[in-house]
Amino acid sequence: MLEVTMEEHKEIELTPEQKRRRRNRNVAIGVALGAMVVLFYMITIVKIGGNIASRTM
């Protein structure tokens, strides 16, 4: 079994370039996720809206 003590645990320090790239990647993922949510919402509204408009009472 592998045991890690506090002396062996070292944090990795990112360079400013790596931090910038990570932030840009996170922003891109967030924008893509937001776009997918909007797309799914619009598709849902179009599908439901068509059924409501053609419904008879």
C-alpha cells in the first residue's frame, strides 16, 4: 500500500502562462456549456410551442 506523508506532498506551482491557458480553457468550456443550455431550451420551446399552437380545446 502506498502512503503519502505531508513531507512527500508537494503542490505544483503553475507558471503565469499555464494559469492563463487554464483560465481561457475554463472560459471556453463555460461558454460552450451555456450555448448548449440555450440550444436545448430553444429546441424545447419550439417543440412545445408547436404542440400548444395546434391543440384544440
